[in-house]
Amino acid sequence: MHFADGKTTACLNVFPSQMATCSDLNTTAFVNRMIQAEKPDFIVFTGDNIFGFDATDSAKSLDAGFSAAINTLSQLNPAEAHVIDGFGNYNLEIGGVEDTRFENKSVLNLYFLDNGDYSTVPSIPGYGWIKPSQQFWFQRTSQRLQREYSSKPNPQKGTAPGLVYFHVPLPEFANFDSSNFTGVKQEGISSASVNSGFFTTMVEAGDVKAVFTGHDHLNDFCGELTDIQLCYAGGFGYHAYGKAGWSRRARVVVASLEKTESGLWGAVKSIKTWKRLDDENLTAIDRQVLWSKNSVGHPFAASWMCDWNLKLLFLEH
């Protein structure tokens, strides 16, 4: 969001006619519009939440920026990890429906990692990356969750899908052009100058279906690489850089459950996404299926919708 000092904070990259009435309050108004429109079960902020240089009081800025979504499930590093880089490396497990064979299992796994700010290695310029200690934690966590999913009682086939969130895009985001993604790419991929191998780590884990990052405000695309969707949402905050005439936006992600032959809710059937623009109609664009048990990457189809959905609102900036 790049939130600073509220109504006294100027906007960036809007039309001159908007400047007099545009501030951080436009950002929080957009958060509220999204909550009212989508009624999400969970909201993800992926970093650059405040703009420290312009925030007089960082704690107050965080409180003001998050005010519409004040309840939090965020955590510091997991208790069992004595040595792990960064802060806020943790996972959340989405339990199956009560009174079904999935009630004691996680049917959707959310992973959150901190890839830092700028490189802390003097000989390596540029942005930070996901370190080996974090990758080791991710591997162990993914393996544990997959074992639990297939264990008794009520062992399940396959694995529960996983979604991964962090701030700075991976170098692999540069593999796409207009022929193989949904959305737009209007600036370069500002990844780390080194490739830490985390994309390969996720491919090897086998459960990750989509990755969501922020950082590059003028990109909002999703592209599939080795069966993993790599997604931006596009710039969200008004004090962040953007593009005049190109609406600020947020990404919505919906996980839908299948219904078994006995009429009970089962595993996750599909993961869908779209974006909403902060325009007069809060326009929804680029509907697509990120993953399904039957196929991957096909256009959004209403017939794939189920009655039970978990809706995640992804606010990149």
C-alpha cells in the first residue's frame, strides 16, 4: 500500500485533476470497497505496506493502513525454527469441512515467506532473495503437510494444493511475454540479481499451484511455468508509483470444494482468480482458473463454481 500519513499524503501517478483530492485515504477507501464487494475470508498484504520515508510514525501508519482488516493471523518465524532468515515465515492450514473425512486435514495450504529488502551481501547488488534456511523450512513444512494428508484416519490421495506469498518476484517471472500470460506486463521484472533456486524447490515439493508477489506495480499478469502459476496483482496503493489512467487494482483468489457422490464436501476442486479495478464500477477483469483437479490454466467457467468457496483478497501494494 505504501501508506504514509493519511490525508496529508500526496498521491503518485494520477491525473493532475485528481491531485487535490487524492491521498492515502483513497487507498483505505479501496480496501473498504474490496471488502464490501468480495466479503473475503482472508486478506493478504504482501509487503511495502507503509512508505517509511514519508511516514511520521510507522506504527500509526500500519494501524491506519490495516484498519479495515484489523484481525490478523500473521505470525513471526515458526517456533521450531531456531535459525531462519527474515521474519514472518509461516504457514496457515485451511481445514476441511466438519463432519466429513476431511475435517482433521488441511485441504489448502498457504505459505508466507520474507525475501527481505535489498541484498545484505556486499558483493551482490540488488534486491533480496529467499535464503537456504527458508527453503529448508518450506521443504520440511510441505513434506509434513503432504504426509498428514495421506495418513490415517481417512487417508487422501494426492496432495492438498498450496499457495505461496512473498514480495519480490522470482527471476522466473521473466519467462513470460504477451503470448503466454493473462494480464499486462508494463515494466521489467525487478527480481534479485541472483537465482536462489526457490522456484525449483517449489516444483520439487509438488504441492504448490500458484505464487503471488508484489513489488512491480505496473505488472498484473499470471503465467504458468512447470505447472505453477506465477502471479502479480498490479499496483494497489495511491502513494505508490503507478500509471495515470491505469486503475489501481487488487487480485481475488477463490478456492472451491468438490462435492462427493454422497453429497458431502471434499477436497479443493479448483482455484480461480480475477482482479478488481478501483473504478466507478469496481470492474472485475481477467477471470481465469489457476488450477483444477481436471485441467490447468483454462478460461474461467461458471460451471466449475461450487457452493462452498474460500475467498482470499490479495492486496499487493
